[in-house]
Amino acid sequence: MQKLTVTARRMKAIRDKRAAMTDDRRKKKAQNQRIGQKSDSDIHHKSDGSTERVSIKNNRGNFGNGTKKE
């Protein structure tokens, strides 16, 4: 969990909500629901629009590159 000030936490919540509600993100969420999520893997959306099932560790860790530069 991130240790943020009250103001920073509030601003982050606003940014996260705005990012989650973009058209692109909503389409990806709907597609994931159609495919069906499993508890042992994530669905990765490639830049060409296709999807593949990958490990949670790889998908959320940017395939070993970390998430600081995303």
C-alpha cells in the first residue's frame, strides 16, 4: 500500500477513476468479462488488439520491466 497524504490519496483516486472510465479501458474491461477471468492468470491486451492469457506476475509487473516508467 502506498503511504500518501490525504490530499495525494484523493487526487490519485480521481486520476485512477478517470483512467478507468476511458473508452479504451471500458472496452478492454467488457472484453475481459466476455472471455472470463481465471484466478490463476490475467488477460493481456496486446497493442494489435488481440489478447493472450499470461501469468499475473508478468502482466502486472510489465513483463519484468517494472511499472515506474509506464
